[in-house]
Amino acid sequence: MNLKTKIENKTMIKTEDKNKTQKSEKDIKDCERSLIIIKPDGVEKKAVGDIISRFEKAGLEIERIRVLEMDRTIAYTHYREHEGRPYFERLMNYMTSGPSIVMIIKGENAISKSRELMGPTDPAKAPKGSIRGDYGSDVTINSIHGSDCSESAEREINIFFGNYL
Ligand code: RTP
Ligand code: MG
């Protein structure tokens, strides 16, 4: 439902129809969520507008958004499962190198749609037209993060937006 229709419906609504409104609001909440980070290289390249536009054109919505310059603690909390990998220190230095844009994206199949828009981890293997294919520099400096499953999304949303859910 577009915004204008929603406003008109709400304006016309009678008291006995209020339950219906509550149901449709609940339906919106049931949509899938993903935690997306436009990493510091994406911000430096001024790709934020283009990247957000790709999500919008794919039918996804921004539910929350913030600009955040990560410290090591928050970067570590987010990527702790990679600790011990050879690229981990470089990943920490990368994620703390400047501001990131952190967003909750929501909509039908938000997780798989986001991963599709991002392309594979390594920009060299990512097709042109994918975010990493267009903006990524190498397998670590790859412009964007997206949750890989709903459990990860919930954990990551909690890191960046507290007990919002
Ligand atoms: P992300 O979590 O950021 O969405 O990326 P992903 O699922 O595609 O890839 P993942 O394996 O979870 O890796 C997390 C991030 O670590 C860096 N990385 N560097 N071989 C390397 O140098 C290497 N492998 C991974 C990337 O920044 C990757 O996005
Ligand atoms: Mg991952």
C-alpha cells in the first residue's frame, strides 16, 4: 500500500475498523529484516545514495539508519566469528577507518535480496551491476555487509540498534 492510500484509508477509518488497521501494522512488522552496513570505502567513494537507491528499487525499505564511526569493540563484536583468520586484523583496521552507514532493511526476502544486490564477497568475482562488483576493491575491502540469515540479522540488529526489536 502506498503512503497516500494509507493516509486516505486512515482518515476514513471508523472506530469499529480499528482492529483491521492494527492487523495491517502487524503484517508490516512480520516482514524480514536484514542488517546492512555500507562500509567506510563505500562512504568515502560517495556511493551511499546509489547503494540505498538499489535497495529501494528492489522493493526494500529502510526501517532504521545511522552514521557510525566504529571503534574496535563494536567492529570486533560484529565480526568476532572471523577472529583468528589471516585477514582479521586488516578487517578490524578497515571497519574502524572511517564512518559507515548502518541500516535495518526490511521487506519480503530482505536477506536473500540484499545478498543478491551485494554480489559475492570477493569483488573480483562479483558481476558488474552488483554493489561489490561496482565499488569493492578487494576481498576484504568490499564496500558492504549484509546479514546471512535471520539469526545473524537479529544478533547484528541488537549490536547496532540496541534492544530495538
Ligand atoms: P559480510 O559478512 O561482510 O556481509 O561478508 P560475506 O558474508 O560475504 O563474507 P564473510 O565470509 O562473512 O566475511 C566477512 C568479511 O570479512 C572480510 N573478508 N576478508 N580472505 C579475505 O581477505 C577475507 N575474507 C573475508 C570481508 O570484508 C567480508 O565481507
Ligand atoms: Mg558474512
